[in-house]
Amino acid sequence: MISKRKILLRGSALAVLAALNAPVEALQKPQTMDEMWKIIEAQQKQIDEMKAAMADATKSQPAAAPQGNVKTLERKTDILSQEVEKLRTNLVIPEEPKYKSAYGLGPAASKVYQVGKGLSIGGYGEAIYQANVGEKGNNKDNADLERMVMYLGYKFNDRILFNSEIEYEHATTGEGSEQKGEASVEFAALDFFMHKMANVRAGLVLMPMGFINQIHEPPFFFGNHRPEVEQRIIPSTWREVGLGLFGQLTPELAYTAYAVNGLDAAGFSSDGISEGRGGGSQAKAENFGFVGRFDYTPKALPGLMVGGSAFIGKSGQNQTFAGQQPDVFTQLYEGHLQWKYRGLEFRTLGSWGHIGNADLLSQQSQINHMENPDVAAQIIGAENFGWYAEVGYDVLPWLFTDTTQYLAPFVRYERLDTIAKAPNGFPDDPTKDWQIYQAGIQYKPIPNVVIKADYRNRVAKQGPLSDDFNLGFGFIF
């Protein structure tokens, strides 16, 4: 079957012939694809009439056409040929955005890679109503515009582009309180394309670990809340200032590797390493870290993706902890598998981390608490781990053929412990050992919009954790 684009190109050529009867001043390039189609439809009728008239004129009066008109027609032909060439070039730009992940970023964040040149704008948002069941602990029901995000990108040419994400959390800048809300730059980086196997990225980069840290747009993960494993063990969203390479070693094997500023061990807590992230905000860089990722997508098994990533680096940043200046060598590893087959979506991910000199960090926390009782004493886990598995299935194709809508019930199980191993001389904290059972449903009336409902049963080995019911929506553009 001939594609719409090919038909349009052929129609453009026919429109040139038909337009030869028009004054030069009347030649204008159509501004939209719809205008182009209307011109082609109108000119098609004129083409048939012109062919018939020209054939009759040639038979009856072969030399009747004035010679002076030939040069005018040639000039019109040159002008129209140039315009058709411009149209042909412009036709490589999709009529509608095609939301597809590129180079490790979410589909909306990848729009800049599709433009020919110039500015690209995208974004996403999500809102959640959370009802806590059982009222355990201090958790209360709440309604929250959790995120509103703008992607701004600019393609300078085929080899250099800039891409960025600016995020507002909790509908405000928080009046100085991060818990109330904040505005932040999630990433801002320049890409330099050199070869499909090796391209350069520099700036504030998303750490290429797990599923959510890079692709966190709400239509593309189950549940209203991101998996706890990818918040507490892999501290999403995790970004650092860095420089590195990305590319395709083979059509089936992609990689990303960066050198970045190191974590700040002074921010580590019983809840993990998340507060040690630099985030590009005057981040300490006395130490550096290195992160790498591989993803394998075999053609023999469409929809399957298997991969892993690792982060290693010193986090001491030449600071003193309990009278010493330790390296605080920090490691984090994860492996992941995703399989999408027809309406089935399955994901599983496991992560393990190690924090060196956790005993000194914990001792320093105790000292800080004694000096200021308002500062809670922390036990820093020497090891941490987490894993989860989830599965969902789009049931609508069984009910309505050829539907573009999406309705998928899903279930997820998570297990995590931010103090899987306590440092020497310190007790374990069983309140950090969690299991989460979750079930819900996702509905997409169009691919850009999702409505979500889910229930989470959260259980700690010790201490209160309330269940919650969550209802929300999300969108990309």
C-alpha cells in the first residue's frame, strides 16, 4: 500500500504542473499538511482538464502557443520546483508527535530528538488523592498535585542538542520548605552525536539506574506512587553533574556510562542514601563516582529487555566523621527485566547496596544528636537491598477489537530493607524492613492520559505502617 507521505509527494509534483497557469505572485507555500491536501484535491481536477485542453490545442494548432510564454513557464517551474523540494524536506517531520523513548529518556522527554531543528516543548503532570486506611502512625488523608513538569529542548543541528526538565512539586515552591514543595531542574544536558556507538552527554544527567529514574512519566508505570524500591534503595529521581558516553554497541545492546560528582555521606540516613544526592545544587565534588548501564533487547524475543547497572564512588568528600576522614566507598548495583507481549506487561528489578565506614557515619550521627537533641540519631545501614515484581494485562482488546484505549489491572509485590546489615556496634532497625502488596487498575482513554486507582498493604517488621488507597491521574504532552 502506498503511504500517505508518498501520495503527498506525488501530489505535490502534480500540483506544480497545475500551478503553471497561476501568476508567479500567487505562488505560496502551504502552511499546514491539511492545506496541502486541499490544494492537491482542487488541482487534481484542473490537471485532468488541462491535459485534455493541451492535447486538443496541439492537434488543431501546433504553433499556436506564443513563444514568449515559454520563458515565463520555465521561471514558474523553477520557483515551484524549489518550493516542492522544501516541502519534501519538511515532510520528514511527523504530522503528529510520536511518543517513543530515545536514549534512555521518557517518551515526552524524547520529543527533541524527533524535530528537524529548533525548539521542542513537552511535559507531564500527575495528581493523587491518598486515603490512609487504619490511621496508623501520623499518616493523614491528603490530595496533592504531586508534579508539574516542563521539558524544554533545542536542537541546534543534527549533531548537537540541549534537553532539560524543570519540575514543580506539590503545586508550589514551598515558601522555603522542601516538604511543602520545590522547583528544581531534574536534568539539563547537552548531547553531542558523533557515532551510533559513542555519543557524548554533559551536564546535569539522570543516573541510568533502574526503570523509574530515567522514565518516570505517569502513563508508563503502574500505580499512583513510584515503587518504593526505586525511591529508597535507588533514590529516584537521582541526578548528578557529569560527563559520559551513550550509544548502541549493536542493534540489540545499548549502554550509558558517566563520571559524576560523588555522593555526600553527611546526608545518609536510616532511610538510605537519597539525602546524599548532589542534584546539581552546589554539589560537593571532592570525590567522584562512576555509573554504567547495559540493556539487551534481543530481536528473537520482541518486547523483552534485560539489563543492569552499577554505581561506585567515594562519598566522604574530605569531611570528618567521628574524628576521622573516611573514604565512605559507596556501591549500588541493580538488575532488571521487562517483557511486553501483546497486552501483557511484566517487570522485575532487584538492587543491593553497600556503604563503607557506616559505623563512623552512625557514630557521628549519635554525636550530632547529643549536641542537638532535635536532630534524630541515625543508624546508617552497611548494606541495603530491595526488589519487586509486577504484572499487568490490558483487557480491552478482548472486549473491543481495534480499540486505542487501554485498561489494565495489575499487581505488585515489593520487599526492601534500608538497614539489611547494621554497622558493627549498632543494632538492627526492624522498622526499615518492609513488604508491600499492591493491586490496582490503569485506564488510558488516549495514550497521553492515564487514570489510576490502587490499594497498598504496607507491612513493616516492626512499627506502624498504614495501608492506603490512591486515586489519581497523569498526562504527557
